[in-house]
Amino acid sequence: MNNQNYISSSHKIYDYFLAAFVGSLVISQVLAAKIAAIPLPVFGLLIFPAGAVAYAATFVITDIISETWGKAAAQRAVWAGFFVNILVLLLILIARLLPAAPFWDGEAGWTKVVGSTARITIASLIAYLISQTNDIWLFHLIRRRTGGRFLWLRNNIATIISQLLDTAIFITLAFYGTMPIINMIIGMLIIKWTIALLDTPVVYLGVYLCKKYRRNEYIQDYNNLQSNQE
């Protein structure tokens, strides 16, 4: 095996998490163009953007990355998502400038969805950088203060506080003047915080499997590199 073509397995699995993070982030903004409503006995009508579930998944992924690969790796994922979002916004703007085929009658509906997606993407970029950066910073602050113990504590506190910031900023910028933002903020927080509380076992399992995989692959990678040098 040529050393120049060699990629460690640790980097390979990180790339999968990075892809899942960026994919969840991008699709969450497309899905956010739909406003969902679920009737609940206590809260009444729960109103929230349909992309809330996909976006909540990004916090799960960054927590797993943070715990497994560290703060710098998680921040790289955040910046990768930011630049992909800018690319998506530019591609949407280009697509809107292209003239529609004379036989296509879906321009009005498409423009309505994509037009709202562009505003949603801009709002998301601002909320995203603030909330995700805060999530990583707070996650590692709690990790240092607790000596690396209590993953459940830093996972939940960092996520809950960061999602509060994200939701308030995003909903206000994306839907102010067009939707009942207070109801949407409450609805989105209920969805996100419920997922945050339920995802702790997922974070533990993800971190366990990643670290176990990395330990096994480090041994194999080391043996492969030693063989190449002989």
C-alpha cells in the first residue's frame, strides 16, 4: 500500500459523521419551509418548522464528534456546514435567475418554497454559527470542569442552552412578520428539548462505538504503516 494513498480509518469515520452533519443541516432548511402543527392535550397546537428534527440531529452529531475527536474537529464540522450553506444559498439564487421553460407551470409554487428557503438559509447561518459555536465551547467547558466525567450532563446542558439561542434567533429572523413567532419558538423548543433529552443514550452509544472502532483501527493502521515502511 502506498503511503501517499493511505488514509487512516479514524479520518474515514470522521468523514461519515461530517457528511451526516452537513446533510442534516442542509435538509433541515429545505424542510423548514413547511410549518408543521401537532395537537397536544396540554400545550394545545404545537407549531414548529418541519426541519426541527433534522436540525436537532446536528447537535447530537457535534457532541459525538466533540467527545471522540475533540473541540477542533467539532469546530471544523461547524465551519464546513457554514460554507456548504453559503454554497446552497448561491445555487438557489442562480436557479431563481434562470428563466423557466414556457411549458412548465410550477414556477409560482417553486418560487414560493425556494424564496422562503433563501430567507430561512440566511437566518439559519446567523443562528447556526452562534448556537453551534456556543454548544462546542460550553460542552468542553463543562468537560474540563468535571474532569471528563458526566457526558450526559455536558451533552444536555450545552445542547439545551445552545438550542434556546438558536431557536430564538432563527425563528425571529426567518419568520418575523409572516408567522406567529412566539408560538413557533415554544413549539420548536419543545421538539428540540425533547429530542435533546432522549438523545443522550444515542450520544453514549455513538461515542462508545466510535472510540472502540478507533482503538481497533489504530492497531490495524499502525500495523499497516509498519508493513509499508519495511
